[in-house]
Amino acid sequence: MKRRAFLALAGCVCVFPMAPSLAAPVQAVAAPGLSLPAAINKAGRQRMLSQRTAKAWLMLVMGVLPERAKTILTQSVSLFDAQLNELKALQPNDEVRTLWLQLEHDWGRYRPLLADIRSDAKAVWASSEAVLASAQKLTQAYEKVAGSNAGRLVNLSGRQRMLSQRMAKAYFFRQMDINAGPSGEVLEAAMKEFAKSHEELKGAGVNTAQIRDELALVEQQWFFFQNALGMRDVGGQKKAAADVGTTSERILEQMDLVVGHYEKLALAAQR
């Protein structure tokens, strides 16, 4: 389904079509048929969007690939709204219901900040962290209800999507010298977690040949991403910033495919 979103940026209302990246894996589906593996995937994707929106907002503020950043931001806000509504239809217990309401509350405070590049950057940082924490708890609650190793792999691989965006967000905050200390710590921790989790996913016994191939492609992009994230030379910072923006998207797209494969395995295991 073709969608348009309207986003106010610096006093202007801009209209952008949905970005082509991630279009197939993240299209909205009828909520009544939402399975637990799909809910883990979508709640986990909300984690990613909490960081991707901040990354795109920062790219706009800094003038890094601005047209691409506008598209990413618009698509991400629209997708978060759609998935939040879908997840409302699958609330199997009081814990999930309470956590969903918290996520809705935190998103309601974060969303307006993204609509204006003049918003306070520290407020964007704080709100993106709050939405991430809420989405993480909701994802874990769905995983607990599922109670399977297959569901855990959906969660783990889904968290890799988030980390690809979290690293980029932390990088851009550090480049802007805003929350530079915490940003550096977040970046270092996220890089270590991503590398460790990648090795765990590679060793998963349920991996198909297709999953192994997809993870190998992620590893190739991870090599380039690390180089861009580590660039501190002033002369190369402009290129590094563009590389961080584009490579984080490539890893995200590739990991989204991996999560989709694990979701299918988890769904098959339930039958």
C-alpha cells in the first residue's frame, strides 16, 4: 500500500513518499492475525525505530545526506505509528498491556521533537532513550509469552537492527559534541554487543543456508561500518559521516531479512 507522510521541518511542511528500503519486510499487515513471533519482530523493530529516527534527525541537523535523511525520518515515524497500532491488537496479558501503554506514552513525548530540526538535541537524546527502553521491555514481554528458543532468536537478531542505528546515533551525537561522553560510551558498548551477538547468531543450530549467507553479507558491511565509525581525522569526517549514514542502512536492511527468516522458523515451530 502506497503511503505519504507529512512532517514539519524548520517551519515547512514537506511531503515524502515511503523510502524503498525495508518496504517489503515492514509493510503493515492485518492486526487480528498477528502471531507472537510477528509481535516480537514488530516490537523489536520499534526499538530500532527509536534510534533510526534520532539518527535521521541528526543527519538533517548536520546536513548529512539531507534528502535521504528526510525520507528515512518520514518513513520511520509513519512505520512506528502503524506498528504501535498493530501491537495494540495483541496484548495476551496485563504485563504486555501495561508495557504497550508506556511505549505509547513515551512515543507521544518523543514524536513532536522529531518534527522540527530546531528541537533541543538533548531532549531528542533523552526521549529516544526512553522509547528504546520501553520498546525493549515490550519485546521481552512478548518473548516471554512465546517461551521458545526460536522466539529468542527473533529478539536477538532484531536487537542487531537496533544496534546498527544506535551506533550511528551515538556517532552523530559525538560529532556534534552533544552528550559527547555518554555518546562515546554508548557507541563502544553497542559495537561490542553487536560483534558478540553476531557470533552467537552465526552459531545458531537452526540456521539455514540462506540465513548463513545473509549473516555473511552483514559481516562484510560490519567491516566497512567499523572503519567509518572509527574515523576521527578532521579531513575525512564528512565522508565518514555519509558512510555511517549509508552503511547503517545497509546493515539494517540485511538484518531485517535475517529477522524475517527467524520469524518464519519460530512460527513453524508453533504449529
